[in-house]
Amino acid sequence: MNVATDQHVETDAHYKVPDVAGYTEVAYEAKKQLFEQVRADIRFSDYLYGCYECGICVAACPSAKFYDFSPRRIAQAAAREDIELFYQQIQEDIWECSQCFSCLRCPRGNNPGGIVTIMREVAVRNGLASAKEALVGYTRIIYKIMSSGTQVSPDMLRPDAFPDWGPETGDVADNLDLWRRALPPETMHTTSAGWSVADKTLLELYLIWLETGALDMIAEVDGGLHSILRELMEERLEEEGIEL
Amino acid sequence: MTIPIEAPIDACTRSHVAIVDHRSLDDPRAELLELERQGELIVQKIDREAVSVATKYGREKRIQKSHLWHHKSCGQCGHIPGYSTSIFWVMRKLGYDYHDPHDQTSCTAWNYYASATSNAAAQAAVAVRNFAAAYESGYFPLIHCGTSYGHYKEVREQLIHHPELRDQVRRIMAKLGKPLVLPEEIVHYSEWFHALRYEIAAKQVRDVSRIVVTVHPACHYYKIVSGDAIYDPDIYGGQRMAVVTGLAQALGAEVRNYSTWFDCCGFGFRHILVQRDFTRSFATLRKIEVMKEEANPDVVLTHDTGCVTTLDKSQFAAQAHGRNVGLAVLSDAQFAALAMGAHPYRVCQLHWHSADYRPLLEKMGIDWEKAWAEFQGDLRRLASGEKRYLDWDDADGVHDEHVPAPSPAGHEHDD
């Protein structure tokens, strides 16, 4: 039950007050509306059953060891419907999660990592500042997965992109075409995709991105990328005579 | 430090760890078959010889041995290609046929867990589209990536429990001219290696009994929908997942324990790409250094794309800082292939790795300098135009002078 109204939070110690949570410039109703989007996701009820406050999820969490991040607080904020704390988390915490799902050790059956996944989706869909910041430098990867059907292509392995991976990355980049042709499976003689994906398969993937609204999700965080991808997909589908 | 299996086995006899689910946990296979009876979806059945294994809470899971549709991994194919080629090579050597499809996309879950630029319906539709492609081919899907495997299990749960999601995906599949179809079991390649570990060991030509191994269990293999992972009372007393360790032990390697086995590798999905300070720190401080201090292994074996990448690539920067790193990182498939006599470069493609694997090869009795010279000869043939691509015969050195050709086994079908 959500009892955290503007008036109530001042007196209930269980709820984060706006002055502490920050973002006082954002209206409570706007924050609550985001929370409602999270709660409306079909997976939400599968991911949250309450919280013993035992901290097992925190002990198992790699991100909690390096950041000011707590899967327990994610579950608690969602369970208590603490709108102010929820908003703080969606702006400051969620992108620190490793999505390893070690927190599924929860004896109550909660899935804090899953709640984070939903919160991230809502952050992207609404173009929140945290999503824009988190996805800086990520444009090429989203373009690659949505347009080619594979994510990390061989030609992404460049020393300037991965200088901390050692000189072998340079060896790969220098010999890429030859080394790819030395791979026995013929599907892998590719440099711009992990393997050779059939044209028909790509068209089917484009239809999925368009039909499910997944492509339009990025409009708020990266309008340019959204336009490029939408044009690419619609053109290819039109060429094949496929109507949306 | 040895593997702590004695205590749990003493406390819990094998007869107690029976293949009966006393906890009445969901049986996804039974639920799928029930939905099929109701006309909600199609279940692709296991239709070839299979090996039965036990999952975490005792449910029996069957692993089809042959006629498999290889759901490749974008990360493996992209930057650790020897991972994928080793899986194919071992299957060929065991004489099991397979299909390496062009009609396959990535599961797209790496991007999803990194950027959230997708949603439940899209992720489910991508999964079902791939499963439908496998179903149409008649081959049974085998998933190469641990994240694809975990994500697909999660998608299966969502499709089972949410009729509105089934409806949405069914409508999208209808537009693609495909049915809503899921396989009877979602099977990870490391489960295939585990189920066939004694067949693999029977083809072993290299002694690995001097090799000390640590195992990193991949989070998305056994933490997501944990009840579907393989456990075995003979391996860690059934207290940890059995895959990888079971294979290494069947090959005769010494598997040693270390205290941070449950920790993730530090991949982080988005962190490995755009926030690697976290990834490097976690991989080296919580995994590699702990393994070295507590177990001093020759190699860490793992069974997922992200884990091999993270543990292998994160060591270079730490080495520059004088940390206690420098440990070969291989997939279980590459290790098994080497034990079966695979070429370290033509098949296992170790030149794509960063951490130094050469001491491991030397301890396995492999002359890596000779092997590298052979591979350089291959590259010269490609560069000169003598050949456009290397093939499986080249990988086995069929055309090398004074090297006997291996007997043909298995065959590959392409689209």
C-alpha cells in the first residue's frame, strides 16, 4: 500500500523525505507516475515478494562491493512503494547493477536485479538523465545489435577501444580479415558481425523491434540513432514488400 | 585446498539426493506440455538418443546427443572464436551431426542487460523466432552462451505464466509466418559436454592429470532459473553446479577449490564495455588473485562468453600494476578439445586470448611454437590466394606433410 503522500513522508520514518532523497524540483506525481510504470510491468509481481531485510542479496552482490549500491534497498523501496527513494535509485543507482542475478539468492524469492531491469527500461523509455548518461558511448553497440542481429562484432576489437586488453587486441585488429578466414565454420567468415545472419532473418528481427516498440524506446535517449535505425529498417522492409 | 565434497556426502547419502522433486517446484517441461495440450504453443520434442541428468532439485533433464541446432554466441563468435570452433570440433570428433544456421540472431540479451533498450515482448519474440527457426530445421537447439541460456529460461517462465505475453508473441510470430514454439528442454552446450564427458574422455589423447584447474561457474547458467541447472551428488556433494567440474575431472585434471567461487566475474554487461574500472577490479581482486593465492591453478575454466572475456582480458592492466595475476583462461570446450588433440591455433584459436596460455600448453605437452609455425603457414596460404578459407580438414592438418588424416566424423549442414 502506498502511503507516501507529500504530507505523509514528513512524519513516517520508513520513507525517504524529499530533502534527503534529492530531486525536490521534480514533482511527486511525476516520480509516482514512473513508479507506476515499473509496477505495471508484467514481471514486477514475479520479482517482488517482500523483504526479510536479511542482506543476503547485498552480501552476494558484486556491485555492492564497489559502489554505493544495495539490492536490498532496491527491493525495499519497491515493496514499501517509497516513491522518493525509488526516484533517487532510478536516477543514481540502477546503472551500477551488474545484472549477474547473484541477488536471486534471496530466501524470499525476490529478484532485485530483475526490478533493476524494469527500472532501467522505464528510465530509457522516459529519457531520464541517468539513462542518457549511462548510454553515452553505447550508441554503436545498440546500432550493431539492432541492425545486424549480433552484438560484438570482430571489427570492434580495436586497440583504441580496448587499450587495457593488452597488445593482443592490436594483433586481432591488424590481422582481422586473415584470421577470420582461418576459422573453419563458414558462418564465421565475417568481420562486421559475429556470424553471417541471413537477410530474411534480419528482416524478421526488424519486424520484432518495430512491432514491440523496442526500437521506439530509444527515441527519448538518442533521437539521432532512433531515426537512423528506423529509416534503415523501414526501407529494408519496404524493399521486400513487407507492410507494418 | 581440496574440493569440500566429503562432508556433504557424509551428511547426505546419495539415496537421499534422489531424482525426485520433493519441493514441488515448477517443472517447466510439464508446464510446456500442458500448454501444448491446450493448443497454446508447440513444444519441440527431443527426438534422438539422449542422456538423462539431474537438475538442482532433482528434476530429470534429458540432453539430446546429436542432430543439434547450434545457437551461436555473438561474443564467442565475435572475439573468442576458438570457443565456438571447439564446440563444433568436439561434436564432429564424437561423430554427432549438427546444423550451424544463418537463420539465427543473437538472443540480444547482452545488450538488454547492459542498456535496457528493449522490453519483455521483444526479448521473448527474439527467443521464439530463434526457437522457431530451429524447429523448422528439424534440429534441436543447443545454446552456446550462458546469458542466452539463462535469458531464454527466464523468457520461458514469462511465457508460461503470462498469457497476455503469449498472445502478443503469438501475434508477432504469425506476422513472421512462424508458430509459437519452445523446445522441450533449454540446453546449454556445457550441459552437453557434461552429459557426454565420458565419451569425450574416451577420445582423449593428451594427459591432463598434472593440470590444476579452478572453475568459475557462470552466473547466468545457475543463478537464473536455478532449478534447471545440472547438479550431481558426486560433484561437490551436489552443493554446486556439476558442469565444467565434472568434465575436467572426467578428463583427469585436478580441480581445486577457492573461496570466492560464487562471485560473478565482474562482466557487468555494460561495465565490460563502458565502465571497465569495475570489471577489471572485480575480475582480478575477487577472482584471479584469490584463485592464485588459494589454489595456484594452471588454468581457470569457465563456460560462458562474458566470463572468458572478463577473466582473460582483465589481467593485462592488473599485471602492469604488479598484481598477482597471469592465469590462462579457457572455456571448458577449448580445454576438452585440447585434451582430445585439437590444434591450439587452428581449432582453439588461442591467439585471440590475452592472458598467457603458453605455460599451460607446455604442461599439457603441446609444442606451441611448432603449432604457431603451422598456423602461420596456413595464413600464408590464405594471404597468397592459394585458399580463400580454411576448412575442417585444414584444422585437422589433413593437408600437412607427414600428418595422418583423422577418420571423418560428423558433418555440417549449412543453409
